[in-house]
Amino acid sequence: MTLGLMLWAGTGSVGEAWGPAAHRLVNGWAADSAPPELRAFFEANRQAIVDHANDPDELMKKDRYERNRHYIYLDKYGMFPYIDLPRAYRAAVARYGKGRIGRDGTLPWQVGEFSLRLTNAFKDQNWEEVRLDAAFLGHYVADAHDPLHTTQNFDGQLTGEPGLEERFAGRLVEHYANFLLFHPDEAVKINDPTEHAFDIALEANTWVDRIILADRQARRDLPGYNEDYLDRFYRQVGSTAMQELNAAAHDTASYWYTAWLNAGRPSLPNR
């Protein structure tokens, strides 16, 4: 599938992190990062994994708890690097209570959960489940790479910039599709899937202030969020979006690879 076809005109609503086009892009790119042992399988199933890339967002319509699995408000746990928040779910709940942990987001733990689900699907050689779990896992990994899904100011609503999420994760990616280049790095084994997901979110969180400032500066002296605004915004944070999307594709492939290794390296079908 070409880049142009994958980046269609849809964008996500507030709370859905990267728009639909970006999620399909990440899952498609991840197949190119798969190591030789997995590449034939994921290339053969690329279309299915791309087609299901946005299924977790659709689940929000049916499961009222699903939205909480797509973000984590790290800045509600003190100062960077948020050392007061335990990485182990039970320890976090013991410290803050299940209600607060749920409200402030469970994204890194969701990545860890789906890494385990994919591992079990590989063990069972349930290839249909492997395809679906791989697609879902790619979605959550990409969400962890969205800087605005690591902060309570996820939509710029706390700094007088409502709609920031859609402008950064939706319009920017869609509008500059032809400038988004993928530099595939081969997947590597992840030692601790949940811990790594926290590291992803923590790294992404370092971009929050830059994105907020860039949005304010790009809008300066303009009547609205028009094409001139978008050009200015892209010049300041376009490289950030491209870096995070590339990293999301690489990490997704690494999670796939890790699940396969942890499942005992089962033989894969060619399709």
C-alpha cells in the first residue's frame, strides 16, 4: 500500500491520539521493520494488520473503560521523570487506588497486556488472533508515542489551545504525508514489555512543552488555524511527529518479535 493511499482524509477525535491515517501508517511500516524470521508473515498479512489498526478506537463506542487505555497523564504524578508512579500495576493501585489509576490512564499497562496476549496467540498458533492482537498492539504502542497522550493537557485545553491534539496528531500528519519518510530499523527484543512502554511514554512526554509552544507561536497574528498556521506548525514540530511515528513502527515490530520469541519461536505460516 502506498503512503498516499494510507493517509486518507480522516482524523481522530479528541482522545483518540494519532488519527486513523497515522495508525495505519505505523502498522504498515512495522511490517518493514520485522526481522527476517517474521517478515514474510507480516508482509503477507500487512493489509489485515493495517485494516484493523484503528479497531481499539472503535471499541470506545462499546466499552466505557477503553478510552482510559489510550493515555496516561504522567504529569499528574509529580515532576518529570515521575518517579513516584510505580511501573508495576499492582504497586501503582496500592499507592494511588484503582479509581485514580483508571482515570489518569493505563496505557503502558495496556501495552504490556497486549504483548502477553500476542505471546499466547503465538503459542497457540492461532494465526487469526495473532493478526488481530498484532494490529491492536501496534495501535497502543503508537498511542504511547503521541506526546499529547502523556499529559493531562492532551488537547491544549488547559493552556487556551483547544483542538491541539487534532492539529498535531491529525491534520499535521495528513497534510504533510508526502514529507513523512520511514527509516526502518530492524526489530530488537524487549526485555520487559510494560517497563519499555513506560520508557516510550516518558520519552514522548519530553516533547509536550515544545508542541504547546509551537502551536501558540504558529497561530500568532493569524485569524485562525489556517494553511499559514499549519506551515508554521510543521516547520517547528513536523520532525517531532515523524520521529515519533518512526519510533512507533520500530517499537511495534519489536513487540511483535518479542512476543514470538517468548512464545518459543513457533513456525509461521506464509500467509
